[in-house]
Amino acid sequence: MHEHKKNIKGRAAGYNSPNKFSSKNYAFDHIEGIDEPFYSNENTQYLTETPATIVHKVNSPDVGLAYSLNAYQGCEHGCIYCYARNSHEYWGYSAGLDFERKIIVKKNAPELLEAFLNKPKWTATPITISGNTDCYQPAERKFELTRKILEVFLKYKHPVAIITKNSLILRDLDLLAELNKLDLVHVNVSITTLEEKVRQKLEPRTSTATNRLKTVEALSNVGIPVNVMTAPIVPGLTDHEIPALIKAASEAGAVSASYIITRLNGTLDQLFKEWIHREFPEKADKVLNQIAACHNGKLNDSRFGIRMSGEGKVAEAIRDLFRLSCKKYLNNKTLKPLNLSLFTPRNGSQLSMF
């Protein structure tokens, strides 16, 4: 479904990009008003699915995680750069506005996780919640799937890592603290920019940077190890903030930091181009040119080992600035390892449910 490009309050995408897997797409033939208006629902919709599996092996060697778990598909945070937008097309929706307002809820996720951990050949390996979409996005307030999932990890004494940019994670501080007593949890908090006006356009329904830093501090105060992800860095828009981001993260108690450089794979190419020209027209050409400079002249580079950090002079300048900032403010600290020795499977006690 292709809609008029427009600025919608609380949304980053300005339209629904066509789904390349769909044989039919709607379009406006007479945008001057001859046709009757094409109405669309701009409110968030929750759609229930009951998948057969919930834990998936990650085959990308440079992602930094082995297994991921996502209880939600689509994300109301609406980050315009999110690579997960492309996966929404597999569900029959657009990577544009649909990704932000049609949220698929996998209500059987906790039960599926428990069944997975009871597989006879499974040995403890860290599983990352939010390898695709944020586990603490607004839908979590309503469905509480992430909390139930953490309860399963604690029950089985299984290591877990979390990626989020939402302060809602503090609701589950009790479970996180218990997991941390056993060295079973890492938390990664994403902070892309400290400039509120940029965040409102880049990530419209996320927690503010101030609240994310308070979240880092609250987690760190009870000893939970936090890595801050200054990711993705948008060359020409947010790269100048790297030192300030690392300094603020360190002062809040983070023990490490990481980054990736924006790459616009799949439908992100057209969505991001429309967004940057709409929201930052005076910077659009500079930003797009610098992103391309990091990826061999293209907006996307899928080569393993290079696609995340980029190459070329712009990417090297970002890498050097990031390393110097970490050395200065974090003293090259690292996360303590997760404990893999406590995992206690129940030998299929829950499998009768399926």
C-alpha cells in the first residue's frame, strides 16, 4: 500500500513503502483529488500470532550474538534506520508506517522459550532478547511478555542479554537484579543522540536520552553490567556526538560501549532518503554522501566484517574518534562474562503443553 508521503506526528516513516513480496499494491492515481480519499488507520494495532518457535540461531558472524528471541514483530518506537523494518515485509506488511503501527504479538513466547530450554541437546548459550525489535517497546506495557520471559530465564538459571532503548526495563529491576546475582544478565542500552530535537525525528516514540542515561545509572547502581550502544551512528548527523555520548555513558555507570555505522539495506534506502530530505533538507545530501562513503560508494554494504563498521576515510575517522573516546572515558573496560554453568533444564517437564 503506497500512501502520500507526509509528516505524521509520532511516526518517522512518512508513508507505506511497497512490499516487494506482495503481488498487489495500492497507489493514488489522481493525487489532485479526483479520487475519493484513501483512509488509513494511523493508530497502533496489535495482531496476535502463535509461532512454532521463538529462539533462532543467528548466522551472521559479525552481529555479536548467537541466538535471538523476539516476542514482538514491528516496533512502535519507529526508528527510521531500523534494519528490522525489512523483516515486516515477510509478514505481508510494509516496512514503512506498517512497521510502526501494526505490531505482531507472539503471546506464546514464554512457553516456547521454556520448551526450547528443555530440548535434550541444548547447552547453555547466551540468548539475546531484541535481536530484531525492542522487547521493551510500548506494547510491553500491555502484554508483559518480556517480564514473563525473564522469569523463565531466572527459573532455569540461563544467561540472557537484553538490547533496549526504553526505560520501561526498570519495571523489571527485581528480576534483573536476581539474574545478576548469578552473573546471568547483560544489558545493552542504545543511545543514538543527546540532542532531543534530533531524537524526536530519528526515533519518535523512544525514551529521551536523559531517561536512557537515568536507566543506565539505575541498572549500574545495583551492579548490573551495562553496555551502551551508540548505534547506529549516522555520519553527518550524529557522529560529532561520539565523545559526549561516551562521556555521559561512563558517568552514568556503563562499563563498555559499542557502535555500528548506519547502512540502508533493502527498503531502508527509500524510506531513509524520504525521511532525511523531509526532516533535515539542509543536511540530506551530506548525510547520504557520507553514509555511501562508508560503504564503498553505496548506501548499503552486506559484506560480513565490513558492513557494520564501514571502510574508507569517513569510517576510519569515526572509528578513531570512538576508540579515543572509550579510552578516555571508559578506560577500555569490558563486560564481565556471563555464567554458563548454572543452567538447570527440567527434562521436558513443560513439553506436555505442546
